[in-house]
Amino acid sequence: MPDRSWPSRILDVLIYIGLFVFAALTLIPFLYIVSASFTSSEELLQKGFVLFPTKFSLEAYQYIFSTQTLVRSLWVTVFITVAGTAINLVFTILMAYPLARPTLKWRRQLMLMIIFTMLFSGGMIPTFLIVKELGMLGTYWSLLIPGAISAFNLIILRNFFQQLPDGLEEAAKIDGCNDFMILIRIVLPLSLPAVATFALFYAVGHWNSFFQAILYINDSEKWPIQVLLRQIVILSSGGAIGDSSAMSESFVPPGETVKMATIVVATVPILLVYPFLQKHFAKGALLGSVKG
């Protein structure tokens, strides 16, 4: 193999430098948030930007964990994420699989109705009125049911199911399997990459969601972590979170460091889920995206 020319090597070096700079620009904000959460409020106030604190401090974490408010909101978010993702996957799979079968009547009309929802929606007020009339205001159902199916994810998963060989379904029917058994025993095991990918999409969406909780949940004990984070950002300049009697009156909340610490607590759990689904992510995101 002939030696590479100097221009080609220089180009490679420039590409590596560009990738390094891009990676640094991506990681530095996250590193700043983590470092600032472990920095004393005085040092952060003096320097403004701290990547490596000179004095390690846990005052922000002591403040946010001084009551059960944040822990309770964290468990609420975990419940909403797990239950919501399960509901999303069940409804999406049970609708995508029939739509992928050519024998389904009115399949084209149903797909047009689904695509229509991607372009037009009823709006916030009609959705609120529907949630109210169904008696879901103030309950976790208001965060789980209205967005049970994503039209975009449904279409991608349907396209993925269409790519599976028809011979598998025919062989299963010869062996006496009905449609539900075919879905559970054959289709889903072959669709784990796609299912894992959409599970990650749905889980991240539920974890980061806060606007629906602001609209539908008035009880602060049912707030997810993102709504509490919003309140901390508003109130961290003074006052207390939740039960103020559980905090020392002489303790002054470190405003900026509290924000950073809460962001870390709200972000790390969902980041820990990604490595378990990463091997399926790239493959599942691409499958089903070409064939219409």
C-alpha cells in the first residue's frame, strides 16, 4: 500500500482537531454543571465559571436533600417514566402491527388519519377540557394517557414490521398460532432493536416532560422532578423548598449551586439507562426508516 501524501495527513489532523474541539464544546457545559454543583457558593460567586473547584463542597446537595421533597419528586418521575413507557410501547406495538398487515381493511384510511394528527392538533385548551371531562385532572393518568401513542414512532415501527419476512407469519399460522401469539413469540423477539430504541425515546420524553404536569397537577406532592427543578430555579434565590421547618433557619440556600446540583440529580438517572440500550439504539433508529 503506497504511503499517504502530506496533504492527506494534514487533512486527517485537521479533522481530528475539529472533532476534539466539537467534543470539548459538547462536554464542557456538562462538566461545568457537575463542577459547579460541588463548588461552594462563595467561590462560584467570585469566579463565575468553575471547572475544577479549589474547595470541594456538598452544601447544595445537603440543601436539596434536607427534605423529602426532591426524593419524592424523583420517585414520582421514575414511576411516570416506567409506567408511561410501558403504556406507550403496548399501545404503539398493538396499533403498528395490524397496520403493517396487508390484510387489514381500511389500512390506508387509518394511516391518513394518523398522519393528519402529525400536522394538526386540537390545541392546548381542547386537550385540557378532554382531560378534565375524563376526570383525570390531578391524577397521574393525565400525564400517561393523552400521549400514549406517538404518530411518528408508530409509523417507523409499522415500517419495521413490514420488513419482516411474510414466510414467518405463514409458518406460524400453519403451526396453529393466532395473530397475538405471532406478535408475542415471533415478531417482538425479532424487533428488540426497534422496541429498545422507542423505549428510550419514550422514557426520555417522560423524564424531561414538565409542561403537562404544570397544566394538570396542582398537588405539589405529585410533581415530577422537572417541575420541582423549575420551582428551585425560581426560588433558589431565597426561601425554602417544600417543608421549610426541616431546614435550619440560619442556612442560606446557595442559589446557583442548588440549580446545578438539581440538574445533576435530575439528569444522571436517565443517563444511566442509556448504556443498557446503546447497542440497540443505532440499529433500531435506522431500521424501518427507508421502506414506506
